[in-house]
Amino acid sequence: YLKSTGNTVNADFSQTPRPDNTFDLVIARHSLEHCIAPYVALFEMKRVTRRYALLVLPDNNRKFTDWPGHLSMYDRNGWENIFRRVGFTVARFGFEDFTEGESRGVDIAWRYLLEKVVE
């Protein structure tokens, strides 16, 4: 989903039907790690956002017990390297925990707020 004030768009990561710099914020939650070509998806996200992208990706050091096989081919350093190469800086980094009680800390994802580098 690509979202702007009062406007949500369902679109393929590689071909968003919107002009450059359309959105204030682009969000990809547990989807980018499933892309065959994450560079293409990130370049498209960069193209359509004016400033920010919010990404949530799985922490590969965790199990994701409810979603077997929910893993990324990149570790944290790999993703951050891709972000830089595409033209984003990491404005904020945090964690998202999907578990409760005794299993807390098992299914953790990385949460990135990326800022578009203006050339």
C-alpha cells in the first residue's frame, strides 16, 4: 500500500501509478523481504515519496514462530547498505515485537524510518 492523506493506493512495487514525489510517506510492512528485486521496489518507493519511507522487515536472528519461512535474504547490515545505495538514509531504527507473555522477544522485526536523500 502507498498512502497519503486520505489516499491509499494498491500497487505493484515496480510500477506505482503515481507521478514522482506524490506521497509524504510510503509504507512497506512485511512485504519488501518477499520481493524478487528489492532494489527495484526501493527505487520505486524513493521515486513516489517526497521524503519518507517506513519499512518493517523480519529480524533473521529470530524464529517468527507464527510464520515459518518468513525470513529475509539480507541481514540488518545488508538492508542498510541497500537503503544507502538506493538513496535513503536511516532516520530512525527500532524493533517491533509480535509476541506476548513468556514468548515475548521471539518474533521481532526491524522498523526503519528512511529519509530520501535529495540530490
